[in-house]
Amino acid sequence: MTDHINTDGIIGAGGVGMGPAKPRAVKLDRSDIVLQTISYIVITLFALFCLLPFVLILSASFSTEATIMKTGFGLLPKDFTLTAYEYIFKAPRQIVGSYIVTITMTVCGTAIGLFVISMTGYALNRKDFPFRDHISFFIYFTTLFSAGLAPTFLWIARDLGLRGSYFAVFLQLLMTPWLIILMKNFMRTVPYEIIESGKVDGAGDFRIFAQLCLPMMKPALATIGLFLALSYWNEWYLSSLYLGSTVEFKPLQYLLYNIINTANALRNSVAGSNVSITNLPSNTLKMASAIVAIGPILLLYPFIQKYFVSGITIGAVKG
Amino acid sequence: MAGEETTRRRKSLLRQLADSKVLLLMCAPAVIFFIVFNYAPLPGAWIAFTNFNYRDGIFGSPFVGFKNFEFLIKSGQLWTLTRNTILYNLAFIVLGNILQIAIAIMLNEIRSTFFKKISQAAMFLPFFISAVLVGVIAFNLLNYDTGALNALIKQTGGDPIKIYSTAGAWPLIIIVVHLWQSTGYGSIVYFAAIMGIDRSLYEAATVDGASAWQRIRYVTLPSLKPTFIILVLFSLGGIMHGNFGLFWNLVGNNASLFATTDIIETSVYRMVLSQNNFTTSTAVGLYQSLFGFALVMTANWIVRRINKDYALF
């Protein structure tokens, strides 16, 4: 986006956070010490502010319903129990089914999406491709103007007949204009001489892409793959539109969405009968479901975070 | 002469197509994708001018002119939705950028790489979770019976607040949740910009006896100005488009909060999904798309006048 952003350095370092410390005069002024102290305090507080809600959910998922009802949510579980998790996994059919649906969509969607996006990004970055500007604009235009929710919904659900089909969700998440532009920017880092040398050796355009460029694009593939995987994993919106209750196994986040929204209804209906509310772990159940739905992301998080940083930085550099 | 010219051009176009057929084929899946999912539904926007019914379809339903728009304007709905959408986005843009710059500057002061890594990891985390989970977290904190906030109030002897029926509290809540989720993510661009500032500027300032505050005021902030202007202008271009997932999962179908929380996206979603109202929702969507299009064009025109290299097109 601006010349102040040194893209090459960032790609090479694999992340801004890992950049070299700023070389400074050794002698620290009093104002330097004050600023640094403030920085450490504020950054710590803000990091805690970002983290605390997760701790709250985790702790609630290990609490008993009675404690939650009596004292509310807290940072530490006052009495440790696995009741909510036992409840979920007592009839694991639903949650295992949802896991399988979401994992399948995430893996296939990321792989196919990455392939198509990188192929397009490669072609659009080729300076000797006479239609690159036309196609770029054709793709970019979709971000400027859209038909809106209702016409799109009618077209996909009725005319394409995808209502109740996982494909309605799967296909629509395959790519976005932004990810294609991001890939095109990444492709710039491949020296043109490499493409030239491939041509001289008589390799076709697809072979140059697949055998020469792709192996050099690992950071880009990791970054864009991460964004794709996240959008598949976190998907609930398209499911609510196109799947509703037509499928037996809802994608994971949509299942969570339903658990959250029906648990309240369930509790209200139980409240009228003789069953004690506290026997039905609705609050802790919700929290445990939330942990189950977010779990894999938290486990993979340390490994994927650095690609995320380089992705946003490159993404901000306009194509 | 003219005929010869055209044949030559046509020939060269055919030649171009033939020469780049592999590259064209490589673009084909993406092009087909955008035709099927983005271009094909466009004619459907005609629904906005009809009294749509399923039996007659989009182009068979009776034409009603601008009646759907008239209804929206007369009922005052369009104004409320536009106002809410724009005001929320303005708050997000202004507060978001200030916070992102502040975090980026302070992060740059942190010397310990370990501390920097850990705190960044914590700050990015909210960006990785789904909107559904954001809703869960907010409910966790704010609900009347068991919310952490009310638990705290009760412990200190106060009366719990019914937050989920207090419309006035929600602009603040939504803004805080938005900042919670996006500040760490947004600060990355500014942090990268700070890393790119010429070190000699800081050394010169130090030699001249500038304090840490003066270096921020006279070196860092002016260097961030172009990044800031461009980011803000582009967000202004998107000011008609709200963050649906956030609003829907925080507020949902809670009608008592709509006065202060309903934005264009949530209203359209509700119309389509729970009321099966395709005409009014298409009218709102078309209005949003046209208005938004004009705004992006204006923003891009301004950016182009400031610096041509930054413009999108």
C-alpha cells in the first residue's frame, strides 16, 4: 500500500514479529524509560483483554451448572467437572458428523481453492499475458457491485437447485477477489528470469507454473491456505441460508450457532415443567460446545500465526 | 485502408488468443466461478421493481416501479438503516485506526522478542474465531442471570443490569467487541510501516536531543500519515457495508435493540430468511450497492488525486 512497507524483507523474515530489534543509541533518556514502561503495561493489559474471554469460556465449560447459576461466570472454575463434555460425547453422532463435514470441506476447499487461486494469480501476474488487465478488472468488479442477498439467494437456491446441498456452501467459499489479488502480489516475488528460462527450455505455461513457480511460493500458499481454511472452518452464514435444517450434519460452527440459539428455548420449555433447570447443563453445555468448535484452531494457532502476519502485510500492498 | 486495419487487428486478437490459450485456460475456473456466483445473479436485482411472487418468477411478476423504494423511504426504515450503518462504520474507522496506531507504536518500543511474540499472539487470537463464538463470549459476559459482568456487580453489592433489553448500551458494546476482535489484526499494517521508517531519522532526532515523545510526534506519526490516509479513505469507500456476522451474533432477533443496532445487512437477512420478503430486501440491497459503488469511486478518485500509485484503478 505504501513504499514504507518493505515487502521483500517481510516475506524473507516470515513475519514482522520476528524482525530485528530497532538499533538505537545505547544511552536511554528518561522519556525513553517512561515510554517503554507505559508500552509494556498497556500491551500487557490489551493482550490480557484479548485473552480473558477465552479463559472465561474454558472455565465455564468445566464448571457445574449449579455454580454458574448461583455465582455466574468466573475466571476460574470453582468446582472442576467434566459433566458438560460427557453430555456432548454421550451421543457423539451429531458432533462427530459435524466434525467430519467441516474437516472434509476445509481440507478439500483449501486444496482446490489454493490450486485455482494460485493458477489465476500466476496468469494475471504474467506481463506477457495480453488479457491480464481485463480479467483482473472482471474479477475486481465483483467487489464493487453485487446483486444483493435476495437475488443471489434465489439464483443459487432455486435456479441452480443448490438448496440443502453442501455444495452451496462449499463452492461459494472457494475464492474471493481479495485472495486472488493477494496471490498476484505474492507472484511478483518470483523473478521474471525464472519464467523466461522455463520458456527457453521449451516448458509450457502450465509446467512453468506448476514446476518452477509453485515450489517458490510456499509462504504464499501457507498464508492464503490459512485464510481459506479459516473461512471454511468458521463458516456458519451460508449454512444458515442454504442448509438450514435440511441436512443431518450441520457444519461445526452452524451446529454451535444452533446449540446456542436453541439452548435458551430448551431451557424456557423445561422451566415450565417439573424438571429442575439446574439438572440441564445448558450454560456449561454451550461453553463446552464452543470449546469443541474452536479447539483445533487453538491447537494449530502457534504454527500458523506467523503466516497470518506476512499475509496481511503483503495483502496491504496494492496490486 | 480502414478494412485492412480491422482485419489486421482481428487477426492479432485471434493470434493473441491462440498464443495465450494456456494462460486463458488457467484463468477459466476463476472466471467461470465469478460468472456463476456474482454476475449471473445481477439481473435478479430487477426484483426491486416488481411485486415478486414465486409462481411468475423474477421477470414475470408484476412491475411496480419505485413502489418498494417509496415504502422504505416513507416508513423511515431506509434512513434508520443508513444512519446506523454509517455511524457504526465511522466509529470503527476512527477509533480503530487510533487504537491500531497506538498499539503499533507501543509494540515497537517492546525490546524483548519473546514478550512481543506472546503479546502479538494474544492480540491476534480474537480474529481467528467465528462470529458465532464472538456472540457466545458476549452472552457469557453480559447476560442477566449468569453474565460475568453482573456476577461482579452482585458481588460488590449492586443491582444487576438487564443489558439485553437496554438499547442505549449497545453502540458501546458493539464498538468495544469490534475493537477487541480487529485491533491486533489491524495494527500489523501500521507496525510494518513503522518498521520501514528510515532509522537515520530517529538517530538524527536523538542527536538533536529529541525526547521519546518528540520522536513519535515528529518522526513516527508523520511517516504513518500516508498509510493512515489511504487506509481511512478505502474504509470510507466501504462505509455502506456492515460487518453482518458481528451484529447478527451479538443482537440477532432481539427486536428491543433494533433502534440502535439494526444495520442494512441484518435487516436484509431478516427480511429474506424469516419473512420471505424478497422485494423490499432487494430494494434495500440495490440502494446499498449503488450508494456504496458511488462512495468507492469517490474515495478512489480522491486517493488518485493525492497519489496515483495508491489508487485501486
